Amino acid sequence: MLADVGPVVLVGAGKMGMAMADGWLEAGLSPDRLILVDPNPSSAVRNKASTVGLTIYQAVPDKHAQVIVLAVKPQVADAVLSSVKPSVGPDTVLISVMAGISIAKMEQLSGCAKIIRAMPNTPAQIGKGITGVFSNKAVDPQDRMIADNLLEASGDVVWLNEEDDINKVTGVAGSGPAYVFHMVEALAEAAEANGLTPDMAMRFARQTIVGAAALLEYDTQSSAAQLRENVTSPNGTTYAGLQVLMADNGLVPLMEKTVRAATERARELGEDE
């Protein structure tokens, strides 16, 4: 699927960048068409690159790329966007996974006309991610197809209607895995408080979340509400627990507050430009 794509310049060899690179290579992108740029790669990244035949560059090479992907922290956006100019040609597509950095700013600093903002999440590391995507008007259907091919290697891709939707997706999906992991921690702590040993509490909490997520993926015909109801007997144990979680001051308002805080922070990152 990606055999004819490239060259692709990937700036940033952190967890997200390498998760995307792994997906591309598995989907058929040739290592010699992937230019990995990171001035300080970890030993694990160097070993990975050596194993699959990738060359790690200290800086963006002075040749035009079909696609440039920015997988770096927004705090270094100015320097990175300026640094990619040597690889920008008239048909180059720039895909950014930086939270909060606007298309207007990327156009200005990179000199690239075709800009796509994308917000993946960490399950991309195992091909189970979901990515929200928004582009400027210069991105044409062919460009979108290339972006789909690259991003779908990490999971589902959803094109958004407005640029601010990226911030909303950040608050839900981008940050969402951390909420789930904390749910595991909280469930384990509650199990400990009710008498289970720490190891046993974590084992039960972790596998409960893993199994529930797998059931959501497996049973595509049932809504989350239906799956919840399937577990809940009238006046049973699950019903008793849900009376707490579904109270007026329970999980729904707490999650609304949580997602709102993350979304607003994503907007603030853009305002800090």
C-alpha cells in the first residue's frame, strides 16, 4: 500500500514517531524512502534503525520530500518548522502531530502550502489507534489519499470539519488513553481498599479493562450502553456500583470536566504561538 510513497521525512523519533514509522514499514514503505531525522535518538531507536536499514539524520536533508511528518513536542515547533524548509517542494505535504500548533503558523514558518494537522493516540504503537485529521484547502484528494495510507497504518482515521475539532479530539482521544490507564490504577486501589493484595488487585483491574475493551472491539453490533446493560442485573452488584458512577456527581460530569481541561490546554498551546 505504501510501496510507491516517498520520500517521507519523519522529524522526531520518540514513541509516537517510531510507532508511526513501524506501521509504515510494516505496510510496505521501503526503508530507503523513509528519512528519519532526530539529533538525539535513543539507543533503542539507533538499534531499531540498524535492524531495519534506516538512516538517522541529524538534520533535514536538502532535498524535496513528498511528505514531511512532524512528530515533535509543540514547544520546539518554531525551530522545527523553520528547519524543514530545505525539504519543502511545490507538491510537498506536511503532516503535523503537534498539539496546538495552527495551520496558519505552519504555513508561515515552513513555507509549505499543503498542511495537514493530525492527532493520533498512543495505541497507534500496536495499530489500534485513532487519528483525527484536518487540512487546509491546498490539500487535494490525492494528498488526502497519501495521508490516509500513512495514518491508517496506525489505526482508524477520521477527517474533521473544523480546525478547532483537532483540539476537541486531543481532549478525548489524544489524552484519553491516560484516562483509561488511570482508571486501571483507581480500580486497583479500590480493590486493595476492599482487601485484595496489591498484585492481585492490579491483575484483576488490568485484565478487566483489557477484556472490556476487547469486547467493545469484538461486538460491533452493540453500543457501549447495551454492553453495560448486559452486565447489569436489576438490584445486583453491578447495579449497586453503577448507582455511584451514574449519580449526578458521578463519572459523566467528571469526564466532561476532564476532557474540557485537556481541550482548553490544547487551545492554549496554540494561543502561546
